[in-house]
Amino acid sequence: MNLQTFSQAIIVASALAAPAALAADRALPSRSDSYVERAADIAVEQPGPHEGDGTTTAYPFFEHASDFDIVFRQRALHPGASIGEHTNDKDEIYYIVSGQGELTLDGKRRKVVAGDAVLTRNGSRHGLRQTGAQDLNIIVVYRRKR
């Protein structure tokens, strides 16, 4: 992943958090529980989510952060891997960092490549399959249900 594409993914995640963050900055002193996580330290090999095919590597950034309601995750879909087709129970964003894949969104298929962002809404049905020679790396962002 290059710096430009990672920066674009951060912008997407920041847009979701910005209104709450601005309000919190005005109301609270600076927090002492901010921290950095390194992808190599949190990588977890998993099967394709939602009964998908193949092997993936998940990077569940800030999964253990207290009072944090945004899920920010990177996932590498290795050759032949997929995220199984499923119906969303929330709004969700996929940002394609590298590689290429085939997205099925509400019954329509299309190719996705680095730089594409996909918004799937609550009630939408979607799945994603890695295609091509290299891993399909995505950033996934959504609000955690509490």
C-alpha cells in the first residue's frame, strides 16, 4: 500500500468521525488514550468473511479502543478469496487500496480497482471477489453497533 492510497482511506474514515470529533474537541480536554497500531502487529489470517472463499488477512485497527464506535479495518483478499455475498445491517464503505476484484452490488457485477470507493447502505446486498495476480487490499469503515 502506498502513502497516497492509505491517506485517501484515512480521509474517508475521518469524514465519518469528523462531526463527533469536533464536538468532543470543544467539550473535552485532550485524551490520554490515543495510540498507534502497526499492521504487522495485529494481522490475523482468516477465511473469507460472510462464508466467502479462500484465505484473507484482517488488520482490525483499534478493535480494543474504549468508547470508539468506528470500525476501521484493512483486509487483504489473497488469490481466489472473497467476501461472501450478504445483506448489510448498517452503512459501510469499502476503499480499494490495491489489486483488483469483482464487486456484486444489489445483483449487478462490476470490476473494482485501486482508488475505487464503494458505499453499501443498510439493506443493500453485496460481495467482493479478488481477481488478478496480486492480493486485493481494501479498507473497510463502518460504525460499530452498540
